[in-house]
Amino acid sequence: MKKAVFALHLFALLGIFVISAFSQTAQLTGTVTDQSASVVPGTRVTATNTDTGVARSTVSNDRGNYLITALLPGTYRITTVAAGFKQVAEGPIILEVDQVARLDFSLQVGEARETVEVQATAVLLDAATSTIGSVVENRQILELPLNGRDPVDLLALSAGIRIQAGFGGVMTSGGTTQGNAWSGQTAASRE
């Protein structure tokens, strides 16, 4: 009986680790086409982390779509290789936690020995989800004057966030403490 309970606990713990590992990674997706906007199936797309040198690859499907999963947050260089086309390299591309970035490629006819280097890139579009998210950098946390060092104030740095109540029952508005003790009333009833 003890072995069964231990195995059940171990299985649940393993499930938690697997779920948390996937939630701390990013994904890269897109479509590979040629100059006439026709899809290019069988293109090898490789994402290489420029800080660690770790690379993950995939091959585009019959519709020219590719998906690279489980990318750790960081700076990447993305390359494509297809028979009869010039190699394309884009970077630096910055991927953040839980981001699904879209990067489409338009290949030029030529030899694979030739490389088209793209230095300036557009902002990556997250077309896979409708969520709004942002990453608060360590520099922002250290340099911003946070009144009372309230961590809820950091939420105000994200788009679409309006803080109405903080920790400890202190009423806040727009990310700054108002100093009024909140006695359980809603923000609408106080106005």
C-alpha cells in the first residue's frame, strides 16, 4: 500500500514539473514562402540561442508552416535551409517567457551556400493567442521608485492594468498607494 501511495505522489510531482517546464518556455512559428508567395515545404528552420549555443530545429510541413517549441527565453538567431534557395538568417530575435512569436520567411532562389543576412527585424507578432502580457525586467524593479516596495505596484507597468486594491487592505489607484485603509468597500462605492 505504501508503495502505491509513493508511486502516486511521485507521478503527481512529475506532472507538476512537466507543466511548469512548458510554461517557462517560448515558441516560434511562421510560414516559409518563396518570392512568388508559394509555400516551400521541407525547409529546415533552426533557432540557435546566441548566449548558450543550444539549437532546436524543425522542418516546414506541406503548407510551409513550421513550429519550434520549448525554447528557453533569450536571444536567438533563426536560419532556414531549403534545396534550391539561399540560406536566410535573422537575428537577434528576443523571446520571452510564454511567448508564441511569429516569424515568416520569404526565400530567394539561389544556392544554399549563399546567405541572406537580415539584421533589422520587425516586432514579433503573437498571432497565436489573444493574451496581453509583459515582462518586468530586473532593471525596472531595481530602478523604479516603489512607494513602500509594494509588489502590486509593478502590475501597473503592464498595458491594460488598473490597480484598485493592494495587499493588506490598502486602497490603491493607478499603481500608487492612496493611504486610505480599505474597509471592505468596493472602489466604485467609495467614489
